[in-house]
Amino acid sequence: MVHIGFDIDGVLADFAGIFVPWYNERYGTAFVESDFWTHEFYRIFGVTREQLNADIRLFVQTPLVEQIQPYQEMPAIVQRLAQTYGQHSQVTARFTAEAQQRSRAFSDRHYPNCFSNIHISHHPEENPRGYKGAVCKQNGISVLVEDQVDYAEEALTHGIQVILINRPWNIGHALHPSVPRITVQDLETTLAHMFNGVH
């Protein structure tokens, strides 16, 4: 049985599409998605990591969180993959209790019956950056679909295969040659080639 792990924000959910306009309104800025050459948004905003985390904590308590949408085509693709490969899990570095509850609600709304578990990689003392490799290994996840280069590289060190979904914040970064960099539309064929018909 192939067990695939999916990151939430940047893979399943367009978090930036709602968060960035909220941030712009709050601070009078005018950032757009193409400005984000790194996933370390605090560097784009010119603030500290701690300030960005504080802003995210505020944002996830607003009703706007309910407006986060899946990326186009992703629900249908994940549904088909669930039928083909069976077990999927979500693996996220979301770090508040509210965000974790909203992750489940988002999944139920947009990806019904596709995921058996949501695994939280963030731990304030042991794993403050939310790296996902150990969580994947502990839960039998063999492939991680991710959008952040640092998470992808760390997962490789645990023997996890990684597929990187193209986003503005990762296209300027070099990747390990074993990591395919793809568009959402290529996910099914990439997995099929990776597993050569193994389900």
C-alpha cells in the first residue's frame, strides 16, 4: 500500500491567496503572490519571524480563514489518487489549536473521504520549524507532496520521497536531483511513474 502525505498550505490550500490580502489591508502594503521568492514570508514583509507568526495567529482567528480555497483542480486530482492508492494523510506545520481544527474542517469540506489522518509536525520545543521527515517516517508515509524546499530537503534525509509543487516561493531554489518539480496537473503521472503501477 502506497501512503502519500500532502502538505496543506501551498499544496492543498491556497493560504497565501487569503492571508496576503488580509496582511496588506492591516499594514497598508501591496504585496502580490509573485513577490514571494521565498517561503520565509517575514523576509518579504521585512519583519521578524516572530512578528509574522504573531500575525498568522491573529489571522487564523478571523472568519477569513473559512474563505481559504483549494488550488484549482486539486480536489479532483486528490479524489482520483485516493481511489488509486488508497491511504493519504495530511502533514502540516500549522501551529495553533484553531488552525488544526480548521484544517479538519477544510479537509471535510473540500477533500471529503480522501484523508485518513492529519499529522502535525510542529512542536514548540522539539520541532519549532515544523520539519516533516520524522513525522512521515513514524507514520509510514513514503511520499510527501510539498511546496517548501527546506521541508523537502529535510524529508529526504529520512528516506522520504518528495514531489515539489511549483510555487513562486520555490522556483528560484535548486533541488536535489531525486525531487521532481512539477505543476499540479502533473501530479498523477509523476506518482504513476514513481511507483510503476504499485498501489
